[in-house]
Amino acid sequence: MPHFQIDYSANLEDRLDIAGLCRVLRDAAAATGVFPLAGIRVRATACTHCVIADGDPGHAFLDLSVRLRAGRPIEARRAATEAIFAALQAYCAPVMRSSSLMLSMEMRDIDPDLSPKASSIRDHLPKDLQ
């Protein structure tokens, strides 16, 4: 855990390095100390069909959804949310200065009783990253 899901309007692809954003968010999440690096998963999906505000095709959005296994204290989740959203805003700042962009983020817990997991990733990471 956690899962970082970025949904964004496809018109951002010519304005923002999405793969770079994935790396920035991974690094920001790891730096919080709340999430083990081996559990962080960041993915992004372009939304090819969307209508934003008044329908101007130049408007863009980016929504970050963070899902994590329940049990972390609210203070840790709040601090992580603030740090990750700050990294997101900083990365997107040039685009926000030059064009219309709506940013949002939500962090929520996953019920562990209803979310089975299996992974071999730690078997394939260097020992210092496990």
C-alpha cells in the first residue's frame, strides 16, 4: 500500500510530463515515512472524454486518489496528504500559471477485511528498499 491513482484530462499530456509526476509522487510519498517504498504504486489514466466547467476544451483537471490499508493515525494521514498535495501543486505550478487546471486529491482507507493482497515485489527489491 498505498495505491496512487491519477485521473487527468487527456489535454494535459502536451503540457505536463505525467511519467515525471508519477515519480515525484512516489518520492513524496516515500519521504513522508508513512508508506514503505515497496508498497507504493502510482499509476495514471488519461480521461479522453470529459467536460470541465463551461466546456472550454482548454480547461484541464488532475485528480489524485490515494487508497491505503486502514490503521494509520489521522495525524499521519493528514501530514502525508499535505506533503503529497504540496508536491503535486509544486510540480503542476508552471501549468497552473499558464493555463486552466483544476487539482484535487483524496486519501481514504481500504477495509483490510475486504481487500486481500498478495505480492512478490519484496523478493525482487534490493534489501535496503524492503
